[in-house]
Amino acid sequence: MTARIAILVGVIVALAASVAFGPVWLVAEATRLSKVSAQHQEAISAELAVSQTLVVEAAVTRSSDYIIALAKGQHGMVDPTDEITRVEVGESEEERVSMFLRPGDESTMLARVARLMVGEASALLVGDVGISAVR
């Protein structure tokens, strides 16, 4: 009979211990998971900020104003509405050289044309790049 009482007391003590420590463990686990959740929320907020920055950058680089400014500034392109003057120098077809004058380039390009006309140099003009050699 004492063995039965000892087992019964052991079961009662185990139940009492689980009832007493169960809520403490649940609160500790809830606190830990709450901290983990807060860390994940911070990481998500940081990534959303980066994403928004990238969306703005993409919108700016897709805008026609940005593309036009880049084309004109770095690549020397001109608006199709700008007046471009074509100048041809040379008497025969083999000697003929064509050049294009953009507004504002007249002094530089006219100086090149003048040198070609007097026969001081031959030139190959490609866009804004001039390659010349003295005859």
C-alpha cells in the first residue's frame, strides 16, 4: 500500500510541478518569439526602404528627361529639331569631304573647313572626332 501511496504522491507532485512551471515556460517562450518577430519586422522595414529607393531610381532613369540629358551631355547628341548644316568640300567625288555643323560648332568646324579648302590637311570626320594628317 505504501508503494501505491508513493506512486500517487509522485504523480500528484509531477502534476503540480507541470501546472506551476507550464505557464512560466509559456511566458518565456512567448517573450522569445516576440523578440524574434521584432527583429524580423526591423529587417523587413529596412528592405522595404531599400526597395523604395530602387523604385525611385528606376523611375528616374526611365524618364525621358533623364535619357535626353544623358544623350546630350555624355554622348553629344542633338535634338532632331536643331538645325544641322551640311558642308561639302572637294572638287571631285574622291576628294569630297562632308561635315555637319551643329549650332554653336560653327567656329571650330569652319576653321577645319578652311584648312581643308587650302589643302593643308586631309581629314576623316566621324561625329565629334576628327582625325587629320598633314599632306
